[in-house]
Amino acid sequence: MKTAKELLERRKARTRWSLRKKASGRPRLSVHRTNEHMYAQVIDDVKGVTLASASTLDKDVRAALTKTSDKAAAEAVGKLLAERAKAAGVVDVVFDRGGFMFHGRVKALADAARDGGLQF
């Protein structure tokens, strides 16, 4: 029987495989969710470079929040990531949800990034 981590890795690999076909040179907005924090990065896979990143561990986000594991925290991370990505000159991205389902905190982060100006 497979562990939860092994199953997550399989889902993540399956998602990335389909994204590589659809990306056509666009950077990838990668999301990682834990029980306590949210992390997001805009990654250029061609160069292998992280263009922008944000998480609930950032001082800007953490100061404004009472809890780092709810939808409000995910929205704050999405807005901050969109600002940083636009400052780096990135507007079009492809959304990589990792192995996580697109609902709850992951969806809140994606919607906030869209509202911040990222297109995917």
C-alpha cells in the first residue's frame, strides 16, 4: 500500500507532465500547501530560475494575518505573488496546483493571483 506522500508525488508528476505540453514557454506558477502555510513560486522551467515567490512566512504577509492556514492567508499570498511577478515582467503563467485539488486554499490563491493581474 502506498503512503500519502507517495500518492501526492504521483499526482504532482501527472500534473506537471500535462503542464509541460500546454506551457509553450510560459513560466509555471507552482503552489505548495501544508497544514500551517502556503507557498507559491513563479518558475521559468526553460532557464531553471525562480522569478518570483511568496509565502505565509514572509514578514509582509505574516504581519497582516492572525492565522497562516486559512483562505485569507492564501489570498494574501496570491496578491503578493502577483505583484512580485508583475514587477519581474511576468503576466502569462501556467498554473501548477501540484498534487492538490483545486478548491479551498489553492483556489483562493489562484483567484487572488488572477485578480492581481496574472493570466492563466
